[in-house]
Amino acid sequence: MTTLTFYTNPMSRGRIVRWMLEEVGEPYETVVLDYGTTMKGADYLAINPMGKVPAIRHGDVIVTEGAAICAYLADAFPKAKLAPPTGDKLRGAYYRWMFYGAGPVEAMASNQALGVVVPDEKRGMVGYGSREQVIDTLEFAVSRGDYLVGDTFTAADLYLGSQIMWGLQFGTLEKRPAFEAYVARISARPAAAKAREIDDALIASKG
């Protein structure tokens, strides 16, 4: 069996990948790294020169960036059915929403947290346009059915859904009913609960 190693910190975007790994259901090893020390050490910089988590090693394959890791794991372990099969017409919507989270949503949330306001006349220069456009697009995405792609949960729900959860928690998104219903639905999944339990226990152990 090919070894699957997960590099993370429980107070990071690694929580998204932890949830994904629990959904996949394959055994994995966890390496917990600390900010400013092991995360910037030579051993880990050889895996991710950015010195950031999360990352995974699957045999000889190294993947960084949360969306890329989720997409990789969905394809590497198809029995978990976390992505439409290659060639399925739903694959387009799957990619669309997965990378909408990694692009416009991530950029908007970062700017919002930093207090960066893009002037109206400069909106064409940023991929997300405006915070209002991002929020309206997210509401459109989660209002058409229980899940983003067809009628089943996928890695796109996990990744974009995590962005929505954090947006509601930290105030980068408005608390619209469509968001709250969607988050309640996906966060109730057993794998999501197990992932939270693992990472929360790691945080408590550091306390």
C-alpha cells in the first residue's frame, strides 16, 4: 500500500484537507508542523518551499494547495465517489466551483480580512470583481440543490463549503439563509465531525 502522509497544523487550512482525508477513508500519517519552526525547517521546505501547510505526500507524489490536494485525492481514490468520473458532463461544474473557491473566494476573503477595498473603477483588474458579486455568486451556487454538482456530495462541496463556513464565522460573508442551510447540511457529515474532533483535540493538547 502506498504511504499517504499529511502535513498540517490544526489551526490552518489543513483542516479542509483533514476533512477530505476522512471522506476518502484511506489510512494516512499526520505530521503536525509548528509555525515559524518546523514549518520553515529544511526538511519541510524540501516538500513545500513556501513553508506553508497543508501538503500531502502520496508515494513519490507531492501536492500542495488545498484545492489541488482535494482534487488529487478525489481522483486518486475514486471509490470514495468524491468527483464525477472523467468524461462525465458534471466534471465541468465540479471544476468550476472547486476553483471558484480557490480563486475569487479566497482572494476576496483575504482582501476583506486585510481591509483592502478595491475602487469601483479598478474592479476589472481583480478576478473576483467585488465582494458583493462573490457573495451573490455563492448564493446562486448553493441555492440550486442540496449540493453543488448534481445530487451528490463532492470534493467541490467540501472545499467551497469550507470557505463558506469560514466566511460566516469570520464575517467575510453575509449570513444569508441559503449559506446557513448549506453549511448545516454538509458539516453534519460523519467525516466532517471526525475531522473536527481530531484537529480540535490537537489544539487542546497544545493548550
